[in-house]
Amino acid sequence: MNTSAIDIFCGIGGLSCGLKQAGVTVVAGVDVDESCRYPYEQNVRAEFILRDVSDLRGQEINERYWSNNVSKILAGCAPCQPFSTHSNKIRDKTRTGGKWWLLREFERLLGETSPHVVTMENVPKINNRVRKHQGKNTNLVIQPLSGFVMPRKPKAANNEKRIPRPTPSSEAALARMKAAKPRDTAPEKALRSALHRKGLRFRLDERPVENLNRKADIVFRSAKVAVFVDGCFWHGCPVHGTQAKANAEFWAQKIKQNQERDLDTTSRLEALGWRVIRVWEHEDPEEASQRIYDIVVERKQKR
């Protein structure tokens, strides 16, 4: 019998790609984030359904995507933070159904579609909610992934792969490192002021894409423009970047890792339709703000 999978909470298609590699036919993915459409359709070559799971009905899935002669697979790796034990610390649970509402909607689809196989990410206590849907011919299997892929180790276990953080070369060096700000630096403030004078409004220090763990210094959400203000030392400026004399090996690797992350961030955002602008801290804020202004205005006119 042929297999046919529907991927709920599909994102850009990581799980769907894994199912395809295992020989499963993926017919559709469901997500509420429009920015996931292009990478999902390009990577998976399946239909992307832009829909809130609460608006999706099992009858629609069965009639439109599943015939009687296929083995039906319902995949539902919902974002686990809301219903994990971590969320016990979250006070704002005003969304209908509290912190479990995503799982309750998935449970509803499970009951309405009656798939042959259900797969979902396991977090503490989630198996108790799945068990109530077990029928006489249904088995619940909790499979550790360490037998299939390289398990992720805690950061502490990877210390042997990194150059240990060195002892500061002097009290003055330690004071400089402690004084370095992760945000609201003087170059950032100067650029923001210049942008304000040009009439632009924007968000600060936030993720351009919610499910991508990368923050930009300045975000123009409607134009999909993300601005990063890069420090010359920390990001290896080709003009003003300097090489540390003390603990040189550590700082060389640190800067290299920053540059690799910068390239990866730019690539990921551009794949999702964002324009990435990088401004070195040594650049004139008026010139940089004009460059940003021109790009933001142009993109807003095209949308």
C-alpha cells in the first residue's frame, strides 16, 4: 500500500524532507507563516496550505488528499515550548485552550481523519494525551532518535571541540570586554537617529522571522528589510578589523565563527524573501541611512 503524509505545523519542511527521504509521499504541509511557502514548496515539492490548524477540518483532508487505498500518515510536530514544562513559568495563557491549544487542535484532526500512523515530537507528558486516542489495533511507540541520528549533546559536553575561553590578558582588557554592549551601541544609535530624521520607523533588536533564531538590529517588517550593524573587531572588518595580540588563537576563531554565522543568517533570511543590509560601525551614519532608506522605499513600492 502506498503511503501519503500530511505535515501539520510544517514550517519550511524539515520533517517533510525527512519523510520523503524515507520513501514516504508527502502530499501537503500546513502552516500559518506565509514566508514558509517558498522554501517548503521548493524543498518538498508538495502543496503548502496557509491555514491556522484550528480552521482545518479532517473531512477536507480525507476528501482532498487521502484516498481509501493509501496508508495515511499524520505528522504534527507543533512548537513544543507552549506545552512543555517550561511553559509553567509563563503567565500569559490567554489563547483559547491555554497552553495546550495547539495539541488539542491536533488531537481533533487525529480523531477526524483516523490516520494509520501518527508521528509527533515527544516532550514530557505528551504521551498521556496521545494514549486516549489509541484503539484496539493501535500501538504507541516512543522512539529515541539517538539510534538514527547523532544525538545533540549539551554545550558543556562539547567543550573539548572549542578553544577554552582564555584568561584576560590584563584588568584593562577585562574591563573593555565587560563594557562592550550587545545592543544600543553608539554606531547603532547614530544610525537609528539618521533613519528617524528621514521619516522611517522600525523595530529594534528582534527576529525578522519568528521561528528563525536570529535577531537583527533594525527591522522594517512591512518592507522585509533587516539591518545589522556589525562591529569592526567582532565581525572582522576588512578595513578596520584588527588582530588581537593576546590570546590570538581564541579571538581568531571567535571572529571566524561570527563571520560564518553572518553569512548563514544572510542566506537564511534571503531565502525567505528578506533583504539583508549590513552596516559596519565605521560607516558614516548619514550615508548608511540613505542607502537603507532607498532600499526600504523601493521595496515598499513594489509590495
